[in-house]
Amino acid sequence: MKIIVIGGTGTIGKAVVKELAQRHEVIVAGYKDGDINVNIADKKSIEAMYKSMSNIDAVIATTGTVHFGKLAEMKEDDYYLGLKSKLMGQINLILLGLPYINDAGSFTLTSGILNHDPIILGSSAAMVNGAIDGFVKSAALEMPRNIRINSISPTVITESMDIYAPYFRGFVSISSAQAALAYSKSVEGAQTGQIYKVGYL
């Protein structure tokens, strides 16, 4: 298969690339680095990425930005950051990518644990993750040409605990390699409309 990993230069993305490159042709798309550059918050950038490729079997998104902050101090623009980047950025990968992906291809998005198991400062992430998961379950009902769609909802990643440990006290972390297996399951399996919860207690 020919697979695009958007965010393939990040912590989870690198592990996904390593896992899938053993068996498939993998194209790494990153904001600044990678085989091709893309800004998922910019629809024109997404369109340009798709137009530069052909014969795409799978699209994986392991990227997107949200703002972490105290609820009493959050502003509308703080929420819009996550809405425009992680939520609509990933949704636009679907909407703009449908004409370019092969029959029976797949899209795999990334949400996260915080809409299921929230933390202090995480209201934006929880909101966006919940919206992604809801979109995936609904969009699966209408995907054309036997195209599949799933989302991966991992807990905190072990390699990132040096940064995030203070926010995730009591959470069990998983390695990026463990998370990558869920992306493999989504791409190489047959399920659709699934939310793969990885590392939940």
C-alpha cells in the first residue's frame, strides 16, 4: 500500500512510519520536515499535498494542536486553536482527500484519552477529541467506495512523559511503538467507524 503519514516527524508519527514502512510505501508529511510539507490548518496546503501525489491507499493523521489552560482563563481564541488545527485540520484531510484516495482505502485520525478521562487544564483537548471520535463514527456510515475511517485514542505517550507527567498523575503511559500498532490495525485491518482506545485502564 501507499500510505501518507501526516505528522510523521512527531513522536507517535515516527513510530507509525517505522511500523508500516516494513511492509508498505510510506510518505512522511510534516509541517517543516518530511518527504512533503503540509499545514493541516490551511485547506490550500492540504489540497496541494494531495495534488502532488497519486494512487493513495491510506491517510494517517498523527498531528494537531490544542491549547491547555485553566478554564477560568480560557478565551474563545484558545478553543478555536484546537478547532481549526486538530479538529477541522483532520476533518479537512477527509473532505479534501476523498477524491484522491483509492477505492477501499482508509483514513485514520488521532483523538486521545482526555474526553474519556479528563484532566485539569484539558478542556480544549477533551472537546476536540470528543468531536473527532463522534465525526469518525458518523462519517463511517457515509464513506463512499468502501473507504474506511477510524480514530486512534491513545493515553499519554511514555516518550513525552518528561513534559506531560505533571498533568497525567496516575495515568499509565504507553510507548509510541505500542500506539503505532493501533494505526497498523486501522490501516491493515477491515474495521471502520472504530475508536481504538490504546492504553486505557
